[in-house]
Amino acid sequence: MIQAVLYDAEGHDRELELDDGLPALDDHQLLWIDLTGRDEAEIARLGKLLALKPGSLTDMISGGRAFVLANYGDYVHFDVAASTATSPRAARPSRRVRSAWTC
């Protein structure tokens, strides 16, 4: 699942749909994109939309590490995986994966 929020220093924060492309950003704005899960179609869509570096795409697809923090110059990518129990008696907790970028 992809969620995008445009944060604005003047208090005009809002959620965005990225279907129409990226918004123009002012100096006082930050575009936050949250990707939950590792759906390859969504990763490919974000890769194209944001012109992500190959290393960033590889980190998103492969996972494997509990935490990724990488500065790619134009953007910062971090990936956090957290285990959450699906029920009190769950034999194996589910894994929730989030990737986010700041532009």
C-alpha cells in the first residue's frame, strides 16, 4: 500500500494521490511516501515515478534486513520491519514492512 503526505511548514499538510505524478515542492514542504509491504508492482511504480536508484529498489524488493538507512543524495530511503503478533497465541508473528522516502 502506498500513502503520500505533503507536509508544509505553514500548516497546510495533506494526503496526496500519486496517480497524477509528483507535486512541485517549495522550500518549506516535504513529501513523505510510505510503502507498506513488498508488492513488486507498487515498487516498480514508485521506482519509475521517483526515479529511484537501483540500490534503493533492491533494498525494497529483497528486504531481509530489519533496518535500512541510505542517503541517495536527492532522497533518503529508510526501511523498517517490525514484528507484530496477529493474535495472543500466534505461533509466528506477522512482519510489517514499511519503506519511506523524503525528497
